[in-house]
Amino acid sequence: MDNSTDFETRFLVLLFGTLEYDGRAQRMVEILRSMGDVTIVDVATQGMEGSKGAENTRRIHIRLPKLPGKITGHLYFWQAALRVALHAEPSMIVAENFFASFPGWLIAQLCGARLVYDAYELIIPEPGLAMTKRDEFWYRLEQWTVHRTHLVIAANAERARLMAEHYQFKQVPVVMRNIPPCRDLGSDDGRILELFPALARRTHDEVLVQYQGDIALNRGIGRFVEAMEYLPSQFRLVVVGGGPDLNRLNELAKALEQKGRFTSLGRVPHRMLPAITRLADVGIITYPFQGLNNIFCSPNKVFEYAQAGLPMVSTNQPPLRKYVESYGIGELVGEHDSPEQMARMIQQVAENRSKYAKALPRFLGDQSWENEAERVHAAIVRVLTESRRTA
């Protein structure tokens, strides 16, 4: 990717979340840093003060007050982001996810800046399926914003097509898939085991089956807990991540935990995840079979597991089936497969790990973060060029 531009661009990135836990936002920031000065406004998390940022990067970490109601936290963030913007005078706003779409537009209007909307999720209505009040609220704000945005980015081609059809775009959104850059992990294993001693193997033949991501039972992670009951005793499920159902999942797996067959690490900084993943044997990917956002999912996990050398067992939504089945990097489980059937798939992948692992280099060779970055870089340059012509 050519890092040079003819612009003195000041970017303002809005993230209603914490940068350390958001790999997609981190990758977007890296693209922007190659093009100008970047200011990031994100949310402070308990126990996580946040980094100060790298060269030509400024970090504004907003600590939300304890206010009644969820929307009040968003309003506080919007006000804080506006104050930062009026001081920073950005030439381009990058709104990460639908939480930032409307405030991103509002701030862009007030600052005379261009707006890029990075649509992490697919929140458009689905025929025959009622939206929750929460989803409808954020959908209406996205609906207002997208036609007033200079560039929309989607997380895969399927989502880009659906957004283009629903919103009747003249152009399909630019695609930036959730492919992390490959990392040389060096000798991180020892350090990770010091930080997370529960990852140490308890026997020479122990098999670590890892799930990483949002802990929400509607994703189907509970089915994999049940499947553990049908696996040999040397299999242990390791769960990495936080979410609304973490406590419920831990309670569901209490019997397994007492037998030494379940470990929950909780939420960990994204930078530690590759080294943690490399210690496992099999990766788990699971999404619900309802809702467009889930059916056309775009997970980091398939690439993170592959880069760590892990074959995987995955639910069979179309984008996942395209990767797992086409490349032979794991096995698929269906919506109605029983825990016993799922256990057989996990055991099959674990016992034939070397066979599946041989397919990973070809898969990774065809899925390049550099190509994703180059595509987004070029699209942003086009927006900046048009901005300069019309100024």
C-alpha cells in the first residue's frame, strides 16, 4: 500500500467502544495513520486506561458517568466527541459501527468534514421479522446517515450487496473483511502462560477446544458446552471473551469446570489474542441461524484461528461454509445437529488436525489483510480527492 498522499488530512475516529478490544477499529486506524493525523475518541473501560497512541495518533479516552438509561451514555459520548472535534478541526470523520453513524454525521456537518461510515453490522429490517425497539432506533439513525455519507464500508460482500439493495445505493459499499494482519508471535507462549496459567496443559494428551468472541447464549455457545459431555475426558473447552451472558455460561458449565474441563478467561485485550489462540488445538465458531446479521456473519475468528494454525468446527452460515468447506480447514455443524453429533465433529477435527492444518496455508494465501487495506485506502483517497476538487 502506498502510504503517501498529497493531503494534510486530519482524521477523527469515533468508536463507542474500547480500542484495545476492537480489532476492526485498530485496523482502520492503521490505514488512516498512513494518510494523516488521527484522533481517536473511544470509551474508557474499567481497569483499562488505554494507550496514548502511536506517532501522529492522539487518543481521547471518554469515561462515561453512571447515568440512568443506556441512551444517556450515548448522548454523553456524542457531546464529548463534539467538543474534541471542534478543537481538532478534522477534515474527515470515521464513524465506527452504527452507534457512531448519526453523531458522526452531525459532527461532520458542524466541522465541514467528510464522513466515512464503517458498518460493522447489518441492521436493516428483515422481511417477516419484527425489529426490537433498540434495533429500530439504531436502524433509523443509520437510515438517515447512509445517504449523507461520502463513503460506506461493509464487512463482507454479502452485507454490502444487501445494504445497497435496501438503501438503493448508486454504488455498492466498499468491502473491508475482518481479516487481521498476520503477526510474528515470537516467544509469547511463556509470557501468556504467566498471565493465564489456566491455559497450561494438565496432561500430555489434553485437547484444548477454544471459543473466542462475544459471550451471548443466543449465538449457540451453550450447544458446545453440552457437546463436551460426549467427548473424552482429555477435552477441555476454553472460552475467551466477555459479554451479556458470561455469568450464565459459567453457571451452565460449572459441572465441567469442577472436572477440569472448562476454563473461562473473560475479556482480554485484542493484542493478546493471537498468542492465546496459538495454545489451543481446535477453534469453535458459532452464530445464530436467525437474522441477516448472523446469517451473513463476518467473523474475525475464522482468520484468527487459521493464522494460529487451528482447524475449526463452525456453524454453517453461507460465508462460513464458503471458507470452511471450500478450503477443507475444518468441519461444519448444522442448526439441528445434536450435541452428540457436534462432539463427533470436534473429535474428528482434533484427531485429524494435521490433515486440516495442511489446508490452512492456501486459505491464508487467498485472504490477505493487505488487499483489504489497499481497497479502503484507495476509496478514502478518492473521497479526499473529490473533496479537494469541490473545495
